[in-house]
Amino acid sequence: MAAAWVTLLAAVLVAAATAAQRRAAGAERPVRIVLCKTTFRRTNFMYEPAWQTLVAGFAAYARARAPGALRLTADPRGCSALKNATRQLGEGDLFIWLGRLHHEQPPWVDLNKRGVHTVYYRTEPDEPCLSTVARTGAERHAPTPAETWEYTHANSAAGCTAWPAPRSRYVPPGAPADAGAGPRSARLLAGHPDVAVLDFVGATSGYAMRVACLSYLSATIPHGAFRLAHDLWNEATWRRALARMSAVVNLHKNCSDSAQPLEAFRVAKLLAYGCIVLSERSDARDEAAFAGMVTFASVDALPAMWARFAASSAAQRAAAGGAARTKFLAAFAPARLFHEAGVFGLLDELRRGRRRSSLWALLRRALPV
Ligand SMILES: *[C@@H]1O[C@H](CO)[C@@H](O)[C@H](O)[C@H]1NC(C)=O
Ligand SMILES: *[C@@H]1O[C@H](CO)[C@@H](O)[C@H](O)[C@H]1NC(C)=O
């Protein structure tokens, strides 16, 4: 035991000396960033809104600071050769893995030991502490990132008392770069009439609670005014669906549980294209983030809420969707999300070598996890 402490202490001291040396030697240097996600096509498509937000956020940082401030490698095909993609990274660089699928593949432990600042972007409701309990045997390759980036406030690591707990930041999928060219906004501009139909987008089987909610809505919303779309697995089918939708209802898989995260990936796409979004109640902090953009109501109250929209004129509905869209594009601009989450500050620290010598970073390198 004593020997283990001596080894740990020695490792911390060596890392501290190296970091101090580099800091003394260097001014700001470009931060190399590798952004990766699964290459599995369907899931890859679903993760796209967050991918685009991260790429746009880094571009905004480089514009604000210096064109050469970052060297971003963000090629989903490149991630099939993860070892190659991450070999170039070293002390003070940044590695981000996006998404649940294959999140055990990155060499987390190795990256941490090399002083790379590691981030796991979570795409599903999750435990505050990741799976720190199960990091033995088959689970040995569970992620051990320095940070988690979250699409929902419900996933915050605030409730995590295990140590070392990753730091969490709220960096939800934001306004897409091509938001101006959406089919619905084009349709609005062309003055096409809007139809009073409520759509649902998502899996319609396999989740008992959601199926019950869908049956309730089908039974209470007038016949023909409620439609289901469950097979949107690529951009082309999404765009075709968006072109005919004007209002969409959002339901959790575990429907009627108001503590669930808001489905921000789906909602971001819908808002960007000017759809009215009604949602069942969600995590209170997520509701606050989308206030004035998404209309929240308990499942019982959704049909009455929809009836009010359906009774208003097509022009009023189009205006409501347009207003929510405008608000979303401003509030969820990637640069703004990065600022508010402190990512600009993190990148500044990495460029100046500060982050590398923080006690936290040094301990992380010395720990055997
Ligand atoms: C990794 O990189 C090396 C040299 O840069 C290359 O020869 C090799 O084919 C790459 N491996 C993969 C799986 O892409
Ligand atoms: C589903 O919701 C119920 C409450 O409605 C809750 O007790 C349960 O933990 C939830 N399940 C999951 C997996 O979140």
C-alpha cells in the first residue's frame, strides 16, 4: 500500500515538472482536437445535430481568437481507425467521443495518461457517475473521461459523489448551419397553407409507456388529425417528413415520467425548420432552457393544448412556428452554447497550458483508471 502511494506521488511530481517545463517554454500553441463517433450509419445520422454543433462551435472559437488556434480532425470515417486518429494527440490536446454506441472503444485510460483532455458527449439518459461501479472485468473499458458534455440538464454529474467524477457541461444540439434552407421555411416563404394536423416522430412500438400515450392521443384527437412517423432513418426521409409537418408532439419513451430529459436532438431539428413543438412535461431545467420555444403540457392536457392551436388560423400557426424558430436559432447558436458552457474558457486554458498542470489533470494521469 505504502509503495503504491509513493508511486502515485512520484507520478504526480514528474507530471507536474513536465507541465511546468512546457509552460515555461511555450506561449500559446494550437490545440489538436479529435472528434469521433460511431461509423454505424443509422446511429451516426441521429448523432448528427450534436456533431454539427461541436464543429460549428470550434469554428466560432477559431474565428473569435485566432484562425490557427485549433486543429480539428472531425471525420466520422476516420474514427474507424481510432488508434490512428488519436495517436497524434498529446498533452493539452482534446479528444471527444460523441454518443452511446461504441463509447467503450476509445482508449480512455491511455489518452488520460498521455495528458489528453478527454470528453464523452452523452446521448442518452444516464447515471450521474457513468458506470464507475462496474469498472472491472468485462466493463473495464467503460469511459473514464475528464468531462461529460450533456444534451440534457437531467444528466448533470452534480449528484455524483464517486471519485474521480467527471465534470459535466450542458452543450445541447444547437441551431444547424443550414437552418435557413429548411423545406418548411421555404414553404412558409412561398405562402403555402398550413394544415391542422399533429404529427408524432419516433419509435411507435417497443416502449409500453409511450404506446399507451400514443393510444390515448389517437383516441382523443379528432380522427385524421394525428399522424405517426416512425421510419425516419436518414436526412432525405426526415426532410420529406418535415416538408409536410407543421406541428409535432414529443413524448418520452418512458411516457408520463415528467423527470425525463427533453429529447433535444429531435426538438432541435423540428424547431430549426419552424415546426410548432408540443411536448409532455420534462426535466424542469430542460423546460426552462426551451421556454418560449416548446409548449409543455402533461399528457392529459396535450389534446386540449393541440385543440387551441388547431382552432387558430393557418397564419397564426405559421407565425407561432416562425417565432419559436427565431428564438431557437439565437438562443442555441453553437457559439453561444460554447460560451455559456465555458468551452471557450477551457480552450483558452488548453492553449496556454494551464489546464495541463492543474492538480486534477495531474492526478488523473497518475491514477490507474
Ligand atoms: C494507420 O496509419 C498507418 C500509417 O499512418 C497506415 O499505414 C495504416 O493503414 C493506418 N491504419 C488504419 C486502420 O487506417
Ligand atoms: C419511468 O417512469 C416512472 C414514473 O412514471 C419511474 O418510476 C421510472 O423510474 C421510470 N423509468 C425509467 C427507466 O426512467
